[in-house]
Amino acid sequence: MACAVSTEAAGFDLDTPWGLHPKVSIRPEQFGALLYHFGTRRLSFLKSPALLRVVDRLDTEPSARAACLAAGVSEQQLRTYANALAVLADSTMICPR
């Protein structure tokens, strides 16, 4: 039986260890950050400082869920952040560790 609020979004597993792709550079901005992938030449925008805090913690926390919680994301917000991380994973800005 599934729980009332699923935190798996678009196949993104919050309980997997994720990290920034080695070819991605982050440039913090007032609105959040710019991510540039030197391999694909893609540019992504993180439209909130909170999402930047999550991405910054991906490499050091044991899972994406732990990175979210360490960055101050509430249990109720996890699905929203899982969706954002799924987009970053689809564009190879982040990858499983």
C-alpha cells in the first residue's frame, strides 16, 4: 500500500545517494544559482536558494532525502524538491554516486 504522500517523483529515488556531475559548475546567484554542464553545454537555473542548499549537500549526505532534510526542507515539501531533483537528474546535472 502506498503512502498518502509519495516522495518518488518521475522515477527519482530520494533514498539513493546523488551528487553533482563532475563536469558541472555552480555559480551562486541572488535568485539561487546557475549550473553549467561542460560536457553537454547545458545551462540550468536553480530558482531558489533553498534548492541550491539541497544541491550543495548532495555530495556529502548519504541520500537525496538526507540532503533535503539537512538543507531545511520539510517532509511536506519533499515531493516538490524530488520533482526539481528529477529534472536535474534528467539533464545530467546530478548523477547517482
